[in-house]
Amino acid sequence: MSTMPETKYARSGDINIAYQVVGEGSLNLVYVPGWISNVELAWEEPSYRRFLERLASFSRLILFDKRGTGLSDPVSDDQLPTLEQRMDDVRAVMDAVGVERAALLGVSEGVPMCALFAATYPHRTLSLVLYSGYAKRIYSDDYPWAPTREERQVFFDAIAQGWGGVVDLNTLAPTVALDDRFKQWWAMFLRRSASPKRALALGRMNTEIDTRSILPAIRVPTLILHRTNDHDSDVGGSRWMATQIPNAKYVELDGEDHLPFVGDAEVLLDEIQEFLTGTRSAVVPDRVLGTMLFTDIVGSTERAAELGNQRWADLNQAHFKILRRELERYRGHEIHTTGDGILATFDGPARAVRCGSAMSEAVRQLGIEIRVGLHTGEYELIGNDIAGVAIHIAARVMSKASANEVWVSSTVKDLIAGAGIDFQDRGTHALKGVPGEWHLYQVLK
């Protein structure tokens, strides 16, 4: 998917609910997010985008922001939405889309609402998938898997003191908690999903949720998923729910991330797809041939010292935004950032070279210059990451380039003969850590 889905609005009483529809499958799937959300910003994080695109590959995916969050109408703090009102919002969106029955996928705080919806409206619920949720959000002797009020207060204090920055990421997604790019997106996602006051009010409201008594009344096919070492929601709660919902299927997965699109999301998605459709997607080969592109800002240390931390961080973020715009334009796939640069893959070397050249030109408007290196070779897929010698070769090719230059290996040059791209021979080079001599070329602009 090259563009963001269109955002529309459904009327739920006197509240406007923002929603999107993605995909054309025969199965209608309503995605019920956790605590807060923003349907448009979700698409700007590559891992979240891949997660949603995978769901839309086997369903007609319906996304929405609950009232008081994201792009939906705000609500006053003395009229915070009840679970019943949020169910009304789901029904309003389904009616706007023209859907009579749908499967529901609830995440975290979306779990209790989905459970109540399925019990209350079985005629509108095809099936139920509950990920990393709970039946009760506060500790009691008969529900020991929830945090105590003191532990929840620590969370409330973090919101009150740190909103606007990176809040709770060590708990929600520890595997990416040190990723600067993800941290910047997460802070922005939180800010645009709710104001500090609203985030705190919704967090306090969610703490009082208790849906234990209605679980035995759920009569639709139900799948419960949870990662064993989830830091935010204790796995014991899902294990217990699986004993309370009649005939529920329970699958426990390895991992410690609470956010579903972080960590080994493909394993989670496989379980969801198989439960909802009866089949899993075709197995993706572990090794593929592709073109790898590395970028790096030239003189970044000096510019950072000249500008100061905050101005440099803003400039770096603007630079990444430009790189991602060009990646989308040339159908590249971002793997991860590399400090002041990016690693991306392409299934076509000519598009990769043109993308690298476009990136190099585009970032100059910011007063910075980058170097770009490309190599085509075989690499191994490891979850959302890649590995292999070919990646090191691409990185070493980039290191040979100077400011505003795009260099490629001879493999890339040979594969795009006839594509109308001109090169200057840069001779043979020893690449650090890579055996042999490598013939390299500079792309002429």
C-alpha cells in the first residue's frame, strides 16, 4: 500500500468517530486499539504499517479511534466514555461501513470492550480475537494478575510528568526502547492521540474496568493470545480468561513486548489469520535476493555540535521524513535506522539506485549532505530484520562514498544495464571485513 487510507467519520449519538477501511477481503475485521490511538499516525511507523497491511491482506480491515482519542471528537473529563458508549461507537462504524457482522480484534484495553460487545451483540460478532488483555485492571485477592493501585499510580505519575516525550516504552516495547527513530514516533503518537489531561483521565478510567462476570456469556468463537513475558499485562490474566470463556482457544507466544506490531509480529499474525480464515499465509523464504541501500549524513558530529541537541534532533527527524518519502515513492522497504542513516531493501536494483539519488538530492534542501551505498545480494530474513554478508558489503560500499555521492557494487551496475543510468568507474577496493577486492562505481547524476 503506497498511500494512507482515507479517514472518514461515523456519527455515534452526537460524537464523530474517525475510521478507515483497508483491504477487500470477504471477512470484515474490526481492529479495536488499546488505551489511545491515532488512525493516521499508525501508518507512519513501518512496523505498525506492516502489521495493519498483513491484517488487510486477508480481511476488510476496519480501523477507528475511540471517542476522546486520536481524530475522533474529544469528550469532557466529566463525561468519559463508558464501555457501553464505546460499544455504540463500534456499532456506528460498522453501520457506516455497511457491515452487519464482523470479527473483532481487541488489543490491551480493547480486550474488555470486545468481550462485552461479543456477549451483548452475538448476532453482530462473527468471532473474537483478544490479544494481551485482561478482565480486570486492578489487583484483588481473586484476580492477582493485575497491578496494585500503587503500581498504577506510578504509571499515572509518568503520564503527568512525562507526557510529550517517551512514556512507558520500556514496559510496552522493551525490544525497541533504545531505537531513537521509534522513540520519536512513539512520543509523537502519544501527543497526537490524547492531551496530557485526557491521557491521564482515560488511564484512571480504564483502571476501574472489571468484566469478569460477563466472560461465561460469550458464545462466539474466541482466540486469546498473549506473550509470556509481557511487561505491561500479566499473562496470568489471559490464561484465566481462557478458562472462563466457553471453548476459547488459548495460544501463548514467546516475547516480552506488549505492542502487537513490535517483536515477532508475524507469528502473532499467523495465529490470527489461521483462526479467522482457516489458513495461514504462504511461508516466506528465509533467504531472498534483494538490493540493500545504506545512507549516512556526512559530518553529522560537527553539525550536531554546531546546532545543539534539540535543533540537531529536529533536523535529523526532518531528514528521516524525506528519506521515507522517497522510499515510499520507489517502493523500498525500511529495515531500521542506523543512527544518522537508514537501511532499506528493494526488489529491483534500478529503483534502488534511483531512490538513492533522489534521497541525496532531496536532503540538500535541509542544508545537509548524505552518502549512499548499494549492493545486490542474498540476505536472511530474521523477523523484521535481515542479516548476511551482503548487508556488510552494502555498508562498506557506502563508507567509500563522499558527500552527495551514490556508490554501487559491480553487481548492481551489471544488473541494471540498459536502464539509462550512467556510472563512473571508481576502481577496485578492499572492503573492511569482507574478503577479496570489490569493483565499485559512482552513479552520475
